[in-house]
Amino acid sequence: MYQNQKSKRETIIFVIFLLIGLSFIIGRFTASVSLIKNFIYHIAYPNLNAANFIFRSVGNFADNLKAVTYLRQENIAYRQKNQELSDKLRNYELMSQEYKSLLNLLKLKSIPNTMSVFAKISVRDTSEWYQWLIIDKGSDDGLYNDLPVAMFNKDRNTLCAVGRIIETYKSSAKVVLITNPIYALPVEIKGKDINCLAEGFDSNLLKITHIAHGSDVNPGDELVVSELSSVFQKDMPVGIIKDVMDESSLDFKVATAEVFFEAHTLYDAVILVPKPETK
């Protein structure tokens, strides 16, 4: 009776281990699972061989654990190194861009009786993108209110009108852009001696008003600063005519013009400071 029960128990255990073994083979389980298997086997059939299997599994498991830890540390080190290289590449690209920008500014022809102060845009409010900005130069750099602010246009290889300083601090200044709805700039059609007024439109477009009926104004005409401007130098580029509306019900023709400066790439500014008169 006892012998039959023992034989039955051994058969059940054998079947269980057979199923577990098959699942290990199918699932390709790791050394940690093998360790658990050997430990269970040792409890069921305590003997020297089972104990050896356990110690051997523990050794393999420890080796695997060391390898995983080492690989993780190595992966962290590689990630840090990759981040370092990415930061260096980004800094190099920024320095390269700044170098090209400065090189273009140095190639500009000097404006008579005017000193150029180069500044960086330090603050831009996305909700007022075409209204104003803050530059990183101020009264300590010789700046004051109502000075003209320009930007280098690489396509035309010249400075174009951007705005004027309205508030000056020791190391910064606030600039109102010509695209601000409160701004109005006297302009003329280049080469045609047609004077008109450019008003801000809170976008990259200007509203051109006070164009006399019958004036030869067409899309593609270039706008430059008029001699009537008290801020900018005469003939400084402003924008280009896009559309012209000639309605007989209006006293004047109205047009729209696209400014030459690109607001999304406006990083550098040139402030034109009149040189003091020598006696």
C-alpha cells in the first residue's frame, strides 16, 4: 500500500517536472528560472547532485546579473556621451550661424555719419510676434529712444527697416516693429517718386495707404523709406507690393506689401546711431 502511494507520488512529480521542463524548453527561460527549478527539485528529492545544480545555477544567475548590470552602466555612459556630442553639435551649428551672420554684417557698406550697434533679440512674445521685441543693448551701449532698428537681408545683401526704439534701459531696449498696428512709416515706390504711407497690419504684411488714383503702382514694386521719415535713412528697403486695390469709392488707392525682414528668423538687429557732430 505504502509502496503504491510512493510510486504514484513519484509519477505525479515526474509528470509535473516533465511539463515544467517542456515549458522551459518552449519558453527559453533564463538562468533564474532554472535556479528555481533546481531548488524545487532539491526539496522534492534532496541529494548531492541537486545541490550541485543549485550552486551551478546560482553562479550562472550571478554572472548574468553582473553582465546585465555592466551593460546597463555601459548603456548609461554611452547615452551621456551621445548627449554630450549632440550638445556640442548644436553649439557648433549655433556658432556657425552666428559667424555667418556677423560676417554678413561686416560686409555691409557703412552709412555716412552713422555708427552701427549690433544686438541680439533677447525677448519675443509669440502673442505679439509682429508688434515688439527686446534687444540686449541699452543706454550703456549708447542707445536711446527713437533710434532706427534694422536687420540684414541676405537676399538683397543690405539692411532693411524693422522698427524703432521706444523704451531704453541700461542693458536692454524695447523696439516697436513697423508691422505693429500703431506704427506708420512714410515710404515711396522705388524709382517712381510716389509717396505713400505704410501702416502695420500685425502680420508680415503692411497696409499701404494714401496712394493717389492714377499712380503707377503694381505688384512687385519695391517700397523704400521716404525722405519724410524722421527715423530711418532715406531709401532703406522696407518691402515689396503684393496687391493693389483701386476702388473709385475711396479717396486713395490701397495696397498691401510684404516686409523684407523675416519675423521667424529675426535673431540679430542693427541699431543705427548718428555720430555726434564735430565742431
